Amino acid sequence: MKLLQGVRVLDVSWLIPGPHTTMMLADLGADVIKIETPPPSLGDYFRGVDRSTMSANFVWLNRGKRSITIDFKRKEGQELIRDLVKTSHVFVEGSRPGAITKYGLSYEELSAINPKIVYCSVSGFGQDGPLTGLASHGGAFDALAGVATPMKATDGGYFQWRPYPHPGVTNGPWLAALGIVSGLFQAQMTGKGCYIDIACADGAFMAFSQEILSALNGGTYTDEPPEEPTSSKYTYYETKDGKFMLVAATERHLWEGFCDAIGRSDLKGRGDWETTRIGRDSSPEDAQALRKEIIPIMKTKTQTEWTKIFNEKRLAGAPYTNPNDYHNSEYLKARGMIVEQHHPKAGKLVMTANAIKVKGDPFEIKRPAPDQGEHTDEVLEEFGYSAQQIADLRARGVT
């Protein structure tokens, strides 16, 4: 995709949140230059997080980027980065709050060099507030936002009851990318960039907003996993082939359409339709009785057959897709959400594509995830450095 073609991004981040942010920008056509520390440092050590030469997660998160090595702890390295900032559009950093300022790379210092720079800090708990000292980890964002409930284990201990992915780890980068693109628009319109402070914990909290509105407005929130289904109208039903179909017929017209589709128009009036537009079951007992009526009907057809019926009759619901069956999903294939890449080191890798679809501008991976410093010479030459200058920087350990 070429939506951000011509936009140059300097990325001083590692692991997941920062690289996920810049991956989306690279997917949209930006030239993302990943700045890593030179050997013997490992650079972004997420490369070998699973003891491989190039981990699958690293290949996914860093597709489309170029890597250069700069020791920004050294004065010469800091000067080099400031020089690159002069003609760049975006600067993304993912260090501990305030840590990068001691290297002369704060927003105030970089915006003095380039007033149009859009500077984004992606951290766990933000640049201010009482928890800036906490180290970042996905489960920690979930805990703070209340997304991951403490559940008691059989040994008396507790564990987090929420499956992957951590909403903060995904929502934080998405919000960062949105903020950066908005900042680029402002810079284009006014000539002035901005500073964006993204906390992944805030992202988790924002992703959870719908569920906690009651608690925010004086109600009580509970997140105990129920032992029994609590609804007949919004729940899974097993199909003939042992797969599952989600029925999501809570609005009256959707429930009536579902009843017609299963040949049980006599069930249309079942539900609390008078006190709310959402047709909750009149009681737990009624929900159980209704499920007993529907369960054997749903087992008369396969998941594929029910999917066809739901689609043709515009019913609410969807077939449950086990991640082990993603390769066989007609939906994911049709939407181009699975892409195959042959990485020179990692080999064949199947990964998720970008969910943004632009008519006439299809998604493609323009280059594989880079080796540490693979593009140092190439990038510095583009910024006007001579071969001799590049060799001198390398000889002095700056790159």
C-alpha cells in the first residue's frame, strides 16, 4: 500500500508495542528505518526470543523495514540521529519514560531541529502518572485495566483469566499509529508537528470500555466465568459436524428471523421484549428451556450449511473458526488476511496481513524483516553521507 509513501519514520523501539506501531506504518507505505544498537549488542533481541535465528514474531513485526545501527549512547551517535531527524517526518521511541531524554533525543530537542516532526512515545503506563516506574509487560496492562480477572487455582494460588492477545499490546500500537497519522495531517496543515504519549495500559482500558460502563456509572461489574450459558439468543450451538455456530440474535427482528430459519416461528415471542430493545431471556430457566429446544435443531446441519443459511437470510452470528483451521477459512482467504512470505533466514512464514483495504492499492510486504544493521550503508548514503564518512563512523564504533 502507498498511502504513506514518502513518509520517513525513525524507529527507536524494540520488542512488541513500538515495532507493532511502525509495522502498520510500513504496511501503509512509510519508509521505516529501524535504529538498533551495533554489535556486540543484540539490537532488538526479539529476533531470537524463541532461540531461533529469526523469530516468527520478529519477522512479522518488522516486515517492510530497514535496519541501521547507531550507538545513541555516544555523543556522535546522538548527533547522527539528530541529523537524520532533519529530513524525517516521524520519530517513534519505546524506552522507559524519560530514559531517552538523557541522550538528547527528547521531543523538545528534536522539534527544535525539525518543527514538523511527529514524535510518539509508546510505553506501558505513559510518560506521567504514578506508575511510570513499572516495567512493561502485556499481562500487566490487562491487570491495571481490569481486563484480566484473578482466578483461583486448585492449589490456592491465582492466575489471570483472559486469553491472548493482550488488548493493551494490540490496542496501544493501533492507537499510536492513528495518533501518528493524525499528527502527520496536522503537520501538513499547520507546519507544526506534535508529541504523542501512548500508554498500552490506556489502550487496554479503552478496549474494555463497553464492558465497564456500568461500573463507571455506579453499577457493579463482575467477571466470573459462568458455569452455565446465560443466554439462548447470544451463545454457541454445536453443529452436525462437531463444529460451532454463534447465534447473536438479541434484537427482536434478528431473533424472529432466526426462528423462521430453524422452522420454529412459535418461539418468536420468547424473551423479555417489553422492557428493553435487547431481547434477554425472561429468566435463567427460560433460557435453559429455549436452548434445549434449539440444540437438537442446530445439530441437524453442518457449520457450512448453517453459515450459508445465516448469510442468505442475513441472520446475526458467525461460524466459530478454530485458529488451527485458519488455513481453510474461506473468509480469511477472500479478505486476503493471510499472507505467505519466504524470509531469507526464517524460511517460509505465514502471517496475518494488514486489515486496512485500499481499493486499487493492495497490501504487499515490500521487504523482509531486516538483519541488525543490514541497511546502514544504504540509508546513510541516502542522507548524504559519503562512503568514507560511513567507514569512519563504523571504525569508531558509532554504527
